[in-house]
Amino acid sequence: MPNLRDIRKRIRSVANTGKITRAMQLVAASRMKKAQDAAISARPYAAMLAEMLSAMPKGEVESSEGNPFLAARPLKTRGILLVSTDRGLVGGMNSNLFRVAAAEKAKGNVKFVAVGRKAAQFLSRTGCDLIACCSVSDRVPYHEVRPVVEAIVQAYLSGEVDTIEVLFPRFINNLRQEPTLRQLAPVPSLEQFVAQFGVAKAGAKSVVADDREMAFEPSPQAIIDRIVELYIRREIYQMMLEAKASEQSARMVAMKTATDNAKELGRRLTLNYNKARQAAITQELVELSAASAASS
């Protein structure tokens, strides 16, 4: 027969755990809404940069092949920015990311830049070549993102890596966060750059053709070079915002599942407790009846 005292302790423990996971679920839901709003509010800025790029004269676009972010180069070492979480309790989101990272490492020479303690721990544990790592708070302020963006961009400009790729959990909906590997540089042409990351993705309207002559200051080439680099930096920041929204969504779902499981386990333990208590009462009644019969 189960010990009634042990079952009562287990029921209290499960109930307390359920209260904790319920509180964590509510906190994650609140942070998820803020993270989603931050990711959505940053899209118009990227759309504006894409419009500026697509409005450049075709001749100036064709002359921008010397831009290091657009010029093709021999592929020797890939550079991947791996975006994960600082804390756990996000279900299988991090493990799915790390599975893709391990598969990419097996393809050839790869150097990583890690965002989040979980990514840094995984890369260190698996012996990957780590250039830099950092952590980003829930609000994702740009001053915290800038060091890791500078690390991957400078590694690319110096020739240490030949690509800029970002592996992050892309936010699809509250129940689905898909590990996505996206290459930002190099891009074969500026037109393809705009088509791949530009107005269509941001949900903005197409730019209307304008044949009027435009004057650029300081020069069209300088503007293109600056906007392309700025846009790549902004895309990395946007992906980190989406990764944070994915993290909060995954944590909310994981905590909701844990809360539901705690309720179900508590119900089963209560049923077992009642059965054991009823069995104990029945046994006492049998013993009392037997003792009464023996005495008579």
C-alpha cells in the first residue's frame, strides 16, 4: 500500500511546481508580445532602405561590383552567426538549431560567432572555431547587438571568413519556430540583393519607376556602399529580434505544457491518494469487525 504521507507531499510538490510554471508562462506571454511588436516595428526601416537601393540608377548599380558585400570571392571559410538563448526551458528550439549547426560544420571549414550562452556552450563543447560570443537581453538594445555584428562584419571584410550567414530560429507563429540559415553576403548583384531581402519581404509597396535624373551627394557609389553595409547590419539585428520573439513563444508553449502536465499529474496523484486512503479505511474496518467477532 502506498504511503499516504508521501503521496500528500508529492501532490503539494506538483501543485507548487504547477504554480511556478504557470507564472513563467504568463511572464513569457507578456515578453512574447513585446518581442513581436519590436520585430514588427523594425520592418519599415528595412523597407525604406530597400526602396532606396531599388531606386538607384541602373548604371550606378552595375558599377557597384567592387563593393565587398557584393563582389564574389573564393569560398574557403564560411562565417556563421549562431543565435540561441541564454536560458533553457524553450523546448526543442535550441537543439534544433544546434543540429543544423553541426550539419553545416560537417560540410567544411566554418567559423562561428555566437549569440547566447547556450550557443557558446554548444560550440565550445563540440570544438568549433569560435570568433566571438555575446549575450543579448530580452529588449535587444542595439548597443548590445553591435559588438557581435562588428565581429562578423570585420571578419568578413578582413578575409577571415568568406560569407556572412545567420542561423536563427525564424518566428512563424506561436507554436512554430523554424531554424533558418540565411546568407547575407556576398550577394551576386544589387538587384538580387534587393529582391532577396527587400521590399517584397518587408511587405511594402513596389517602388514606382521614375526616369527623372537624380543628384546624389556625396556620390551614388558611396551611397550604395554605405546602404548595403547598413542594410546587412540591420538584417542581422532584425533576425535577432525575430529570434527573441521565437524564444519567448517557445518558452510560453513549454511552460504551458509543463503546467498542463502538472495538473494532470496532480489529478492522478489525488486519485491514487483517495484509493490508498479508501483501502486503508477498508482495512481498518475489516480488522475492527474481525476483532469484534473474535471477542464475542
